[in-house]
Amino acid sequence: MTFFETRIVKTWEPSWGIRILLIIILLASGGTAYILKPENQWLFFLAHLFYMLSMFGALSQSFIKPKYLGNLSISEEMIQVDLHQGRKNFSVSEMTDLGFNYMGYASFWKHSIHGNKNHLYFRLSSGEKYDYEIVLENKEMKEELKSFLNKIQETGYLKIEKTGNYTF
């Protein structure tokens, strides 16, 4: 294999206002339904309904698919980024820093079934910084990327910074 290819995405981040609102609704409805246990039937039903809706809102965030922005292709000599605005080619020899923040691959038991927030970032000799959120769909893709980054590190003077999950 001469190159590694994956998707560039943008994960939706709910605002703190939405998070706090869901927590308040969850605590208030849970307290009303299970601690106060009101005698009034419609209040009891309404508390359970809001409790279930807030639980669904809190747990369904991992099922929201990240927005597709383009493709990323890595070879030993070049990183090619194909976004909707156009294609950019970055030579590995022009890079001063290259790093990868690994948070895990896609799994039902992880943060998201669509892939966690893995970031490939680099800086060119001109000082421009780039940071792309990429998707690793399974363990095989993780191992492919790991081997490619190790090849780049072995063949050039570029040291690759690996952060995040220790398994990478």
C-alpha cells in the first residue's frame, strides 16, 4: 500500500446552554417522578415524559453523524487534502511539526458509532497551521495510519507527536 485515505469531518458540539438545559430538565423531572411521586396523574405522566425525552437527548448525541467535509490522503512524501473548496497538497519535507491526537476508532461502546475526534495537525515551514478532524472507522484503519506515520518518521527528519489515547 502506498497511501492511506480517510474522511475529514466536523463533529457537532452542542452548546453549553443546551447541555445545562438538558441536565436541569433531567434532574427536575427525575426528582419529580421518582422522589416526589406526585398524586396528580398528569403531573406524574408529564415528569416521566420529560425524563425520558431528556435521557434520549443526552444519550443520542453519539448517534449524530459528523458533517463530511472532504478526504485526506497520506503518502510518505505528501499529505493531500481534498475539501469542497478545492484540493491542497502539502509536502512532508516542508513540514516542521506533524502530530496526531488519537481518541479512538468508531465503536458502539466508544463516544460515537461514527468515529471519535481524531485530529491530524501539522505546521508548514512558512508558519501556516492546519488541523483536520479525521475518522478512523475500525482497528485496521488505526493500524494502517499508525504504520504510515511510523514510516514518515523513519524516512525523514520529522518527529511525529502522538497524543491522546495511549493505545496509539
